[in-house]
Amino acid sequence: MTSIAFYTLGCKSNQYETDRMAKIAISLGLELVPYPAKADIYVINTCTVTGNADKKSRNYIRHAKKLNPDAKVIVTGCYVEGGSFNLKEADVILRNKDKFNIDECFRDEKRETRNEIIPSPLPAGRHGISHLSSRVRSNLMIEDGCENFCSYCIVPYVRGKVRSRPIDEIINEAREMVANGVKELVLTGINLGEFPHLPSLISHFSNLDGLLRIRLSSIEPQYVTDELIKIVKEDPKVCKHLHIPMQSGDDRILKMMKRNYSSKGFLSLINRVKKQIKGVAITTDIIIGFPGEDEKAFNNTCRLVNKLQFSRIHIFSYSDRPRTAASKLPEKVDPKIIAKRHEKLGALKDKYMLKFHRSFKRMPMEVLIEQKDRKTGMYEGLTSNYIRVFINSDDWGDDSIGKLLPLKFKDFRGENVFACLPVGTADPVLL
């Protein structure tokens, strides 16, 4: 049997698309093996959002060929679309729009396909299958593309215009996922807020029997409406977690980034969300070292972080992306300065993440158990407000996977919470 392995870099949309490609491969009789096992075919689903993502994409393409020099290496994803792709290790280049036609790569294994662009003779998604649906928590992509054209971002160039999937198609796929054991759906897209009537779609999901949670992956500030805030607040299945990218806390930099809000407006939005939704987690993205970011601008970002106290921050060091407006800007920031700013902002990130976690120490928290961690042997899962929790596997059987357990936080280490014991335990023991 021909074996195939997948490796995914980048966003949740990429992860979702890999799941669908893997399901197509299985339906055609290929044996799915975990990367980095030896396989006859490797599919590397790449990312190009930063220079580091480009580097990782190249490394994994080369690594696949080292794992099995005779293997066919299929390369897809946004790095392919970025225009700088030229690697002899790739046997097949698959465009983003053709990912769900990946079966065309398997029709004739003896065919010469080096650096071939696979055509799209039939509509994408024609297989009518979703993904591997074996996870407790799974991504469901409802939208693709972005037209915001932030000055630093290559995504609109590699993902194209906004396209939303039909609601009926999304609902049917969600039903299939839940029937196959998915308990938490993570709604994802390249620009999720562009999906029309998003709150209405969430309400549809809320009525699915067997589905325990609905989570939004990331949403831009301008799409966090009063209607959306209301449904996150009131619907018990909707996770109390919003990832809202801030990118900078300095108005001059925000304007250069072509972000359509001010620091004051962002502050007002987050304060409104926190006031209305008790215990909500607000996570964010911040770019440091954008061209022209001086100490004053960086300090403004730190001041805003101190005011908002995010539960988690994803920090990105700026890197030029081809074709973007920011790549042509002067006043590039020295990498050594970026590194120092990364360290300073990282300290704030850790401080407020720990503060957020500790604020729930004496409260019962429901944790959806996802899996048994291979390294620690402990079970792990997430709270509604995006806290990663580990519990002692000796106290629980595998039947706890996929269930909501009421737990108490007892120990805090880095990004994770450990030693969570059942609420009501008479003599809890700290692990």
C-alpha cells in the first residue's frame, strides 16, 4: 500500500485544509502515516506569513526528501503562492486553490511531475468529505481570502479575494464532524469577520446535539460587533475567548500599517468586551520592529498592553514580505533592537498570562479533555477561556477524553496549569 505523510505549517486554515487532503488520500486507498515516518509521498503544507515561516517551509521540504530520497514530495500552501518558490526537492507544486484536487497527484505514480502545476479540472471540495474528524477539538473553515491589505501582510496576495462557503455546506460538514466525535468546533478563516451573518451561523451550531463548544479562531477588531459580543456572552456553548489582533499600540505605526482603528478605539473595544463577558480571555497578535517604530512607539505599545492585560500575546518580529507596501518603507529597525523589544514585551506577556490564570485559582473550571499527553502521561484540555490544563492520568480513565470535567486549579507553570483536581476533593494533593 502506498503510504503518505503530511506536515502543516502556519494557521488553522492550513490545518483544516491538511485534514481534508488527508481524508481524500485515505479515501483513495493510501495509508496515512505520521510525519516524520518514512513514506512514499510527503505533502508539505507551507506558510509564508513571515520570513521565518519561509525558512521553516524550505527546511521541511528538504527534510522530507532526506527521510526518503525516493519519495514524491508535494508542496502546497502560501509559500508556493509567494512567488519565491524554487526548490528542486519539490516533485509537485500544488496551488492553494487546487488543494482539494490533490487526488490528481495520485492518478499515475509513474508520471513525471517535477515542478508541475496541477490543474483544477473540477470544483474544489467536490469529494464531499470534511477531515479526519478524530479529534475532540477540530477546525472548521468557513471563509477564505482577505482584502484588507494591511501594509505588512502578504496574505491577500497569496490567498486572494474573500470567498465564504454556503451555510448549508458548512452546517452539513459540522454535523458530520460531530457525528464522528468532535466536541469543540473552532470556526476559522483567513478573515473570519467577513463571513456574512456570523452570529447567525454560530446560533445554528449551538443547536447541534453532541457539540459541546464553539470557538472563534481570530477576528479583526472592526468585526467585533455588539451582536457578536452578545452571543459570546449569552450562548453557553460559545467559548469565552476572543483572539483580536492589536499589532501595535502606537497610532502613527497603526496608520502606517493601514490598520483601520486607533489605540484609543482598540482600548475602548477590549474594555467593553471585558465588562460584558465575565472571565473572558482576550488574546492578541503584536508585531515589533515595524519600519519606523522608535522607542516612543514601542513604549506606547507596552503601555497599552499594561492597560489591557491580555491573557496571551503572540509576538511577531517584523520581516519584509515581497509585494507589500511596508517592504518599501525606509527606517528599518535593527534586528538587535527588535530582539531586546521582543524580550521586554515577552516579560509583559508572561506576567499577565500568569495573572489571568491565577485569577481562577479558587473557582471551579470546566475543562474539555482532548487527549493524553505523550510526554507527561497526563490528560490535557482547554477551558472555555483558553487555558491549557493538565490533570493526573492516574485519577482518570480514557473515557474522560471528550468530556467536560469540573476541575480546580492548583499549580501554575508557564503557559500551562497543572494539578487540577476535581471540585470537592476532600484532601487535594499537589502534583
